[in-house]
Amino acid sequence: MSEQLEIIPLNVSAKGEVLSSNLAEFRASVKTVLDSIKLTPETDEEFGLAEQNVKMLKGAEDTVKAAREKALKDAQSLHEFFAALDESSEEIRQARLTLEKKIAGEKEKIRNKLIDAALACLECAPHLRKKVFGGTMAEAIKGKRTIKSIEAALDAAVSGVNSTITTNRGIILEFMEAYDGNLVLDKDELETRSTIYVESELHRRQDAANAAKERARLAEEARKAREEAEQAKTKLKEQGKPPVPPSPSVINMTAFEPDPEPVRVPASAASPAPVSESEEWSQFQAAVFGAFAKLKDARGKLTHPANKRRVAYFAQAVNKAWETCIAEGGQQ
């Protein structure tokens, strides 16, 4: 049905009694129109026609009320006439309310159906479509009144989302080929985010992985250095030689801290040769500790991670050299 429905005008003339009225014809017209109204529109044209019918019914409802008010002023003996008018008014009102409700319900049903169809066209994991992009699709059709405009808006939204997913998928694949694929175990969810976020997040994960590897490498080198020191001490013990005094045996290059109480040689004793080998060695250790104590403040001012790692590597290398010096240097 594609024609606009119309209810004939209601004419009433009364003075103490009904002088003339086409109420019977009016009510017949109302019944015919109400029986002809389609309550489940499906196309844009039918929705437009249904909305016009709502306005037409509202106008007819107002006409009946106006006729009733006019007749009431003429005479109280028109009770039956008023009752008929009231009945017609209520019939029209109920039809209007039902049609309005049906229009709203059918529109919502069609909108949801179109949104579901659009979500099914997204190229991400199925379980993420509605969760991630349901709001995006609803926002895309906000304010759209016709089916065609809704479909066009959804098509544009689907195209935009799929384009972003495709771009993100390429970036993630390239990252997985170049680095550890275990850093992208959430690939399905990550590819649904914005491209700027994906690029930033991948860089952050790679930096964190590199930092973890560097910490592990430094820890391993420190462990090996400790093992070598223990082996050197064990070797000395096996050779029957006295152990090296514990306090000056290792320079803590990682902290760059001096010996708590470095041995100070009086000025009067600077010229004469040390009394013994151990005293001479103690004086040398004091000089070394004093030199490296100056590096502590310099290290504390470092801010760049790469420079801090260089200093840690340097400290480990010096520690290892010093341990070798203590354990084996005097024997070569």
C-alpha cells in the first residue's frame, strides 16, 4: 500500500438537538482508514507514509475533540452524540499510539539487523566484533532516519574499520618476523586498536624486552665473575698459600665506593721504601680505592640507560681484572 490515507472531515451543527451531522459517514470513514493502516512498515516509503498517517490521525483526533466541545455548548441533550464522538476519539488515539509504537519498534528492529550485518563484515576475530565495534556502528548511524542513509553510514564505518585492521595486521606481522612473536600473544585484540597505538605499543614492548635481556646478561656475567673468584680462592687454598685479606680483596666497581678507611701514608714515610711487601700492597690499594671513589659521584649523575649499562659493564670488567690480580698477579 503506497497511497496516503485520509479520513473525511467531521461536520456537526447542533442547537439543543442535533440538526445535522455526517457522524455515521465519518465513523465509517474512520473504520475504513483504521482497517487499512499498515502497522509494520518495512521500506523508507512505508515508514514515511506511516509517519504521515500518525499526523493525519492526530488531526482527526483533534477535530473530534473540537466537534465535541462545540456540540457541548449547544445542548446537553446531545449525550449520545458526545458518547459517539468520545468513542471515535479514543479509537483514533489508540490507533495513533499503536502505530507510533509499531513504527519505533520496527525501526529499532531494522537498525539492529543492519548493525549485526555490518559487524559480520568486519575482518577481525568474530568474538571481538560486537565487543569492540558495536558502539562504533551505533554511533555511525546516530541521527540517520532512513534505511538507505543507515546502510550508507554502516558501509562507510565497516570500510574504515577494515582498513585500520588491515594496516595494523601488516605492522604486527612485520614486527613478529623481526622480533620475538611471543611479544604479540594478544595479536587479535591489538589489531583492533588505532594504528598509532599499535606502533607505540610494539615499540614499548621491544624496549622492555631488550632491557630485560640486558639485565639478564649483566646478572649472568656477575655470576660468572663470582664463580671465578671463588675458584681462584679455592686454588690458592689448595696450593697452601694464605688467603688474601677479605676487606681489600675486591674493588666494588659497581657502586664505585672507596675503602671505608684507606691506609694513609705519613709524609715522613713517603720517601723510604715500604717496610714489607704487604704494607707496600696496602698503600697501592689505598691509592686505587681513592681514585675510584671519585667515579661514584660521576656515575650518580648519569641519566641515559645506555650509559648506565656501559658503566655497569665497565665495573664488572674491572672487578674481574682486580680479582685476577689478587689471585694470580703476584705469582706470574
